[in-house]
Amino acid sequence: MKLKKFASMVLATASILVLTACGNQGSTGNSTGSKDTVVTSVKKGTTVKFWHAMNGVQEEALTKIASDFEKENPNIKIKLQNQSSYPDLQQKIQATFTDKNNLPTISQAYPGWLYDAAESGLLVDLKPYMTNKKIGWGKQEKVMPALLEGAEIKGKQYGIPFNKSTEVLVYNKDLFDKYGVKKVPTTMAEYAATAKKIWEESNHTVVGGGFDSLNNFYVIGMKNKGVDFNKNIDITTKKSKQLVKYYADGIKDGYFRIAGSDKYLSTPFASEKVAMFIGSMAGEGFVTKDAQAGGYEYGVAPRPEKTNIQQGTDIYMFNKGNSTKNKNEQTGAYLFMKYLASKDVQLYWAEKTGYMPVLKSVINSDEYKNLSAIKTPAILAEATKDLFPIPATKNQDPAYSEVRTILEKILTNPKQDIGKALKEGQTSLEDVWNQ
């Protein structure tokens, strides 16, 4: 892996310099109007503690990247600390808020986990680092705007996108051929019609399709109808009812299903009980293995709606004070975050893990598009033409989870009065937003 050496060049040639700025622009945390500093070189050894939840090949790739960075930056040690899983990582971060000295330097996280941390001044605003004349982004390609926006909290750039993904349509080519499907769906109407055709042509033995994530299904669907997911959303409207009815009708008639106890639709897809599904591109590695074991061919296509979601975690830096030690640690962390977003590292990360490159140039490169191990790279440029983030706001994270609960209650009993069920759901959703 040929990795960029911008960070080592900075560290090798610069002495410890300080850029001072006033007010919000110079603050590395929640600004209170005081002056703050950005250290632009790390001459003495510093250790960056990085909490993450990457496992298997993902952790192997991250370990390789950290090792290569350390070789180029001998004064910076990246101490990777695996927290096992996303729920365990979230719990540990939030349990440590009361003792900031025990927080890591940086952590993988969803922005919704850290809204209160940002409010409390526990996060570092990265903009002074990113715009700094000496160690800022400079000529290095910027991360895609929608991904950067997704790592903002209340307008501040607290995060740098890390393991990102979007939704794609995965289909069984052999089943499409068997049941006379000539075209991969490009609209939601076509998706339902194709699912229904497969269900009928298979004599009700193969479910046509479904959606892995119910809250994604709802939020993306409403976004494509011009409605944003925020505290003001009303799930009882005509647009909302039409969207939920779309899925409920398919389940009621047999051609759609939800993941249910299988957790992911890739499980029944593997046994050819489901012909297609819409889910995260990050799951393609599992589909590839299952298809090889099952002896069938699968395909991947863009999600059949214009606007698509950006999802996955970012890396955030914790504000543990302005001591010289902490400032050096923060600069080392920032340089590592910047390194992670460089072209060569992004191509390597995407190839090894299946996650989405955060740089358009990598997504559009022949080197990425021609990766043979997975099929998403060939269609990702099309699938990411119009991405949107869900802004991190107060109680956004539990509200998003509540949408899944509401839809599960409706779709497990699709013959019920959907309008009435949505009214009940609106009450519970408002309670979550206002808790």
C-alpha cells in the first residue's frame, strides 16, 4: 500500500509552532470567546488513544493503516482500543462523560451519540485544524460535503467521516432469469412490481423483496417526498401514510417481507427465499460468501430512489484541556484523521472492508471501480449522486430508533388500520423527541 507522506513531511520540517486565533474560529472546543491554540508540529512522543468497534478484516485493515502512519510519524503512537461492538462503544463513551480524563483522544461514533457531549464542550471543533495554513487540508482533496455535513453538530465540524456506507439494491440474477425479470428496478414502483412478479411466478415460494432497515426505509422515503426527519415531522400525513402503506401492502400480499428474527434480509436471500433486498453496501461481503457457497450469481444496483442516505460512523476528538500534553495529543490525532482521509488510504480501506470511500476521486477512479472482489464499486458513483445526512440534534438518535419500533408494530400486522397506528406512533415519537 502506497500511503501519502504529507503528515511526516510536516512533522519532519516544522518546529513546534502555534497559531493563535480569537473567539469561535480559534477554539478547539465549545468556544467561550477565549483565545486558544493549535499546535502545528509534534516533536516529542505522544500517544493517541482511539476507541473503535471494528472487528475481523476491518480491524486488521485499521491496524495496518495505524502502523503505516506510525512509521511515517515516529513521534505519534496510535493506540487502538477495541470496544467490541457499537452498543458497547456507545455505552462506554457516555459512561465516561463524567470523567473526561478517562476519555480517549478520539473515538469512532455516530453524531447522535455525542450531541450532549458537544453541548457540554467535550468535543474539539476541528475547523481550526482543517483550515490551518501549516497542517490544514490545503491541496489535499476534501471529503464529500454530505459526509462532512453528517459529522457536524450544531454547525461545528466535530467529526471526520470514517466507515461510511449508503444503501444499494442487491438481487439474485439467477432468480431474475428464472422468473422472467428483464430489468433491474430503477424506481420504487418498479421495485414493488418486480417483487410481485417474482412472488406470483414462483407460485408463492420466493418473496420478491424487502428493506433491511425500517427507519432508513421511512426516512429516505420521506426525504424523496420532500420531508426531512426532524423534531417537527408528522408521521400521520398523507405522504407518510402512502409510504408505510407501500410496504404494508406488499407484506399483506406476500411479495414483501421484513427482516424480523433474521435481523438482516441477507439471511433469507442466501437461501434464495428472497429474490432481492435493499440494504447497506457494507454487507456485500456476506452476500458474496453466501452466493459462492450457494452457487448462484448476484448483482448490485443503485437504490431505486433519487436521494440516498449517507450512514456510518465518524471519528470525533475529545477536549481534555489545553495543557501542552493534550494539545500535542490533539494534533497527533488530527494528523491521523487527515491521513485516514487521504486517497491511497481510502482506496485501501474500501478494498479491504467494503466501506464507501469518502473521496469522490476514489469513487470515480478506475482502480476502485474495477475491484473484482465486490460489485458495489462499479455502481457507487451512481448510487451517491444525491446523498443526504440526518443532522444530529437533541434526541435525534433515540427518535430514529423509535421510527423502527413504530414500523415494526405496523408491518408485523399489516392488515390493521394504518392511519390509526400512525397516530399512536406520532404520540410515542413526540414523547421521545421531547424527553
